[in-house]
Amino acid sequence: MHLNDLNSVQHNVKRLNRVLADSFNHEVDLSEMTTDSLSRMLSTTRDKMEAIKESDLTYWENPQYNKLGLIAHQIKTYISEIAPARTDGKRMKT
């Protein structure tokens, strides 16, 4: 590992996945998903977050809301930074 790898987007996505696994016992593998499925998953995640936000006055304390927030951040990062230029040389499925 090079020192620059610590600031890479791929490292940040892996770190988010580790936080999800440690905190919520939940992992998300985005590497084999298509662009459409990533977009649908992000939309669904945001909808679920909005539903929690509307139904709970202290939504920021809700573990499900926090987990969904981490997942949404991970998907947004993956879509914008990793999916367009995958490091393994494979083209992103469209």
C-alpha cells in the first residue's frame, strides 16, 4: 500500500463498509452492480431515510437512519468516483 492510497476514494468506500460492518453488522458489495441498480438502490435508500425523518422527531438518533446515511454516502461516492473508471480494468455495466 502506498501512502497516497489512504486518501483514495476506493479506500474511503472500504472504510465506510468496515464502519457498517462493525457498527451495524451490515456490508454492501457494490462492485458487481450496474449503474442502474446503483441508482435505484440510492433512490430507495434516500426514500427510506426520508420516511424515517418524517416519522421520528429525533431521527438522527435512529440507528436505521444512521445506517442508511452511511450506505447512501457509500453509494454516492462509488457512483461518482469509482464506477466511471474502475481500477480492475473492467467496464462498468450499463
